Amino acid sequence: MRSLLDTIRSNALSAGERLQYLREGRPRVAYAGGHGWRNLGDDALFEAAERVFGDRRLVSFRYPRHEARLAWLGLSGRRYFQQFVLGGGTFINPYGLISVRAALQQGLPTWTLGTGVGSAGFNMSRRPDLAEWRAVLRDFQAVGVRGPCSKATLDELGVSNAEVVGDLALVLARAEPVKPVEPRRFVVNLVLPPPQEREGYPYERLEGLERAIRHFVAQGWEPLFVAMHEHDVESLQRLKVAVGRAGEATLSPSTSEEYMDLVGPCTLTLATRLHAAVLSCCAGTPTLSLGYREKCLDFMSSLGLEAWHVDLARPEEDIFERALALSEQADGLRATVLARAQERQRGLHEYVRRLLPSS
């Protein structure tokens, strides 16, 4: 009974929200993403989408049955939305199919906005089955993807209209880099594979990360341990114990601005989470991406920064040596990193302008 009441209450709240948006009179765009689950990266993507869509109302697209009920009330489908956008995050995989099919069945003009192709992360195979996307993407108005790895995967699939527009969160790139503070600081972000993960990496793979942290601390640098999601907290605690910093606070910024305020004055970032790297680049802070899935290389390559990516699945790639090299070049990279983020920022705005109908 409680479940039924919860469902009725949720439907009523959704309908009320949609009615409020209808009364606003603004054009409405349906958006499918991973926001709303206290993952800073996914929430930052939705924030970026709201920014790039300007005066249009961005509305979260819900489960197909929910949208079908709302459409019956005139609060979904073509009577309500101008367009459907598959947003930031890695959703060209089994996760994204259900929402996309529902939008196409409703007859909504559909396109992607900086979407990643392939594995979304742990609990999904490194090479998920994408065969069903071949036909689905033919009905899209445009296929703008995160980076060259995503495009190459779609090319192999026979999807010929994909273009690299960059990660959607690059819309949040700042206007100017911040000068690094003295004494030096650096951000560390880490998420470890869950116990049931079959395609993760052993903790021992992070020996080079531990060495890098100890090395920088010995130079007088201050580490900032930053969680993007609550799952990161336990991972970071294990790392802090290993490097003799067990008493250090774990910082958990709740917005992209809070994160960039933290990372902006830092010399560099050492990051496992994809959007710890993306938002660092948005602040102009050079980043060593510790890639646990191809999406990390996809992003770094989109900015021509693949030299600062270490594949955690390849033990021959040394984290310590790469971190040391980055520390030596970091100050000279700040302007370059931010300029490349800003170039993608401009391109994302242009891509959206090209696809939006006039109000």
C-alpha cells in the first residue's frame, strides 16, 4: 500500500511541476541524464545544460510509463516538449535506450549533447552491447559526443553522423585561471571498484598514486581529498590511511562552483572520477586522469591532453612518473588547459544554437 501511495504522490508532484512550467510560457526541452542522485558530476552536467539552453525550460524526462501517463494529461510528448535531448554522462549504452525509445515513440525531435559512448562505469562491462543503437541513432537530428573515442566507436558501429562536441560540463569553464597558492596544494579524488566488480583494478595498482602523494607532501604541498559522491569517501579514507594522512578531512563540495573554488588555486589534480577531471579543466587546473573506463581517455583526448591520462587497466603505465612530470609542467599548462576548455565551451553553445528552433 505504501508503494502505491508513494507512486500516486510522485505522479501528482510531477504533474503539478509540469503544470507550473506550462504556465511559465517558456519553450520546454526534455532532458535525460543522471542528475538528482547526489553525484556531483551528473548534477554539474544538468547545471551546464540549463546554462547552455538559456531561457528555455529544461525538464527532466522520467521513466517511460511515467511519461506516458503525463502525456495523457498533455504534460509530455509533442503537446508539451519542443525537443528531447540525451544529455551529458555516458548514456549511449543499455542505460540510455529506454528513455530514447520513449522519446522517439512520442515523436519528439531528438539529439545528443556531449554524450559518451560505451561503459558508464563500474557494474557495466567495459564493452557493452551497442548494436541496438545503430538503428536508433539514425532517427536523431544530431549526434554530438564527448570525445574521439566515442566517435570512433560509433564509426565502427556504422553511425556516420557523429561529431565530437566535448563533454557538456565544459560549458561551465571559467573565464580566467587562478594563480596557484603558496604553499602549493593539490586535489586527490578516488573511487575504488565495488567488491562484485569483475572489470575493476586491484588497490595495489595505486601504489604510484600513494608515492606521488607522499612525494608532494614531502615538498611541503597540502593535499585536498575531495569526494564527488558518497561512494568516494570510503575509497579516500583507505588512501589517506595508506599515505599517513588518516586525520585529514574529506571535502564534499555540493556544487560545481564549490568544487572549482577548491581546485582553482591548486597546482594540479589527481582524479579517478571523470568529472573531477572535467571540472578541474574548467577551472584551468592541470589534471592527471586515472582512467578506470575509456570515458576518461575520451574526455582527455577531446582536449588534446591524452598525455596526462593513465589507464588503470594497464599496469605498465606508471602513475608516479606521470604525476611527477605533470607537477613539473603544471604552471605552464594552466592557460592551455583553460583555453582548450573554453574552445569546447564555445563549440557547445554553437552546437545548441544550431539545433534549437527559434522560439
